[in-house]
Amino acid sequence: MLRAVSDDFVDDQTTRVPAEVRGLRILSVELVVLEGPDRGRRMPVHGGAARIGTAEGCDLRLTDRTASRVHCEIRVKPRAVAVKDEGSTNGTVCEGIRISSAEVPAGAVLRLGGTAVRIEISDEPAFVDVSDRESFGELVGGSLEMRRLYAMLERIAPTDSTVLVQGETGTGKDVVARSIHAASKRAEGPFVPLDCGAVPESLFESELFGHVRGAFSGAVADRKGVIEEADGGTLFLDEIGELPLGMQAKLLRAIETRTVRRVGANAAKPVDVRVVAATNRPLTRAVNEGTFREDLYYRLAVVELAIPPLRTRRDDVPTLATHFFHALGGQGELPPAFVTSLGARSFPGNVRELKNHVERALMLGMITSGPARAAERSVAPKTLDALEAMAPLHLPLKEAREQWTQSFESVYVRAMLRKTHGNVTRAAEIAGVSRRFLQRLAARLGIRASEVGAAPGELDDETMDQAT
């Protein structure tokens, strides 16, 4: 009997475990190949997960040409085994049903092309690590899923291993990256983020590797790329799945050789950089489709972390809401009625949506800190009236939304730069974008250095010249 599961591939319900419990008991699973070229092979599933396919990095590597490079993934839960097809060509079939993501019973046989694999469950228990932490760096939450994540972070943060963070939009992949950096021996070094989805394809090589003066039209001075900027620290490549195919081989070479050569330069420079990459796209599917290099995927996924969506750890919602409330300047405790109302929301935007919801409620006076004075009670309607007065009601909804977004960007960037006294690097770090992205945005919005207290030339970005 199959039971469909959601695409996030984790339990729909999480439970808290006592802090003294360091291990979570799960089923002991072994994969047995019954049919196909690899008949007779047996492989135990260690660590609660395994991938099956023909790719070199798969846990159970098949030689069957009808199986895909990364065909499917097996994930062991406390009381069930889940199977997820990774966009394979011939599909994953169980009990005559082609499945995308489902829980399967003990003894189930999976058909992957011309290969049949049985999932055997033994009486011997297996365990996965569970941390006793309630937080890790900037990460907050004491649910079982988060404590399993903390146990992984405790092990990998002190190392220099390359990490691939996967999760839905808004789950906090950038927060994981910053927390890894802060807990590493590189904490005193730079943390350099690059949003691969925000860089024009023509500028990728210069953005990553830098350039020398005269390398192309508009290159008026030597410039470091983000890999060089992160020397001695951590490079965070957000939305790595957006990296153009042509750049993937060059990035792989830079990671493998630990060297970079600027555009137009004759010699390469050594760099000491730890790479943390993140994506909200299933890269295994991109590998099967040929849009992401298999060798780069396995080079990035030395350690692979899956960030659980908020809907699978609802126990953390009150804790996170309180955390954001205090971080935004709130005092005391959140009103019980407000906390209760959070339980009725699904938060498809995950932790980011929860934070925005708390901030909006605090700004509009829907929640107050401490006894509310009469003057404080009048803030909400006045603020709401002011916001309604600003709304471009003379425009259709689509055009009004675009104009409102542009106005918000202008207010946000100016406020952020003033908050950091014109320090573009610090402002970009807080905003979760790269320095160059913030410079380009400021240029597009017409923000001058003198307006925000920045040093002359601090907001200049040579990549703007390159683009023109």
C-alpha cells in the first residue's frame, strides 16, 4: 500500500524529543537488487538516506543503461521509508504504479528501468544524530527536524568541506550559510554572498573571477572577483542552479585547483576559500536533464543539507515569531491571541513570510509590547491611513504593484545605507545580497553617496560600465 507524500520529502508532523536524547531511532534498511545487470548486490542505507542511479556519486550505483544518472532517492523515517523519483527518464514504479514521491511498505520492490530493487527492513534499529540545541548561530527552533540539522552543522561547520544547501524559497538557506561561517575557523575572514540569479550572463565570468584593466570595453581598472574577495573566508553562491552551463566548468576548475585567473590575466592566483552553495531547485533533476554538470554537482554536494519547510515544523512557529518580535524591537511577550492566529496560517513563503507577517503586525500596531498607551493604540489606524494614501490608486493593479515595488526598493536601500553610515559592504551583508548587486541597484535608483553618508565613489560600480 503506497501513501503519497509531499514534495518536500519530510514528515508532515514533527515531535520534540528530550534534550538528553542524542540519537533518533529509525528503521534499519537494506537495498537488494533482484533483477538487472547488478543482480545480487546488497547495500545498507546509512545515515537515513541513499540515492540510486548510474552516476558515480550515487550510493547504490547501477550499470543498467535504462536507469537515469540520479534515478531516485530513498529516505528512512522513524516509522516509514519514503521514495522520491528524481526526474528519471523511465520513472520509478512500485506495485505497478509510477510514483513521484511516496511512502512504501517493507519488502516493496522498485522498478527502475530494467532493474528491480527490494527494500528490506530488519529488526535491528538504526540511529541518526539529534542535537540538544534549540538554536545554531542565527537559526532558531527546537523541532526534531531542526535538531537533526543542528547535529549535521555541529560536525561540518569546523571543517572546510564544501556544502550544498537545498530548500524551498524562504526557508533560510542564507542563514544556514552565515551560521556555518560564524561557527567555522574562518569566522574572522570575509563572508561573501553572490546571488547567481541576479547576475547578467555576460557578467558572470568577471563577477566570479574578476578582470584586469583593458580586458574588455569598460574595464578601466583591475578588479577582484567574488572568489578572490572571499580569500581566507567563505563564498556563498546562492541560487547556484541559475549558473549558466558554460560557467559551470570554469567554477569547477576554480574549486578543484583553488586558483582563479582574472579575465584578461596571464597567470592564475591561489585562493583559500570555502564554498557554500544553495538552491531551491532539485539539482539532481537538472543533472538528469543535462542543464547542470554532474561533476560540479557532486563537487558541491560533499555535504548536502536539506532545510525543512516551515509547514513541517509548526512547533517552531511561536518560537520564531517571538524571536522576530524581539529582533524588531518588541518588548515582553507576544499576545496569546496573535500566537494562536499563527496556527491557522500555512506560510507557503516559509520563515521569510512569518518574519514579514510579524513585522507588518508590529508596524501596524496589531501587536504591541507591554501595556498599550492611548497614543500607541492610535498608531495602527494612522499608519494604515498613511499607507492607503500612498497607494497609486490611479493605476491598474499590475502597474500599481510595480510602482509600489520600485518605491519600496528606493526607501529600503536608502534606509539600509543610512543605517550602516554608508558602508556598502555591511549594508549588502545585512540585506543578504552581494556588494555589487547593491551598488547596481543604488545606481538604478539614482541614489548618490552624499545622500546616505557614503564616501565618494563608494556606490560606483564598474560593472555598470561593462553592461553599457
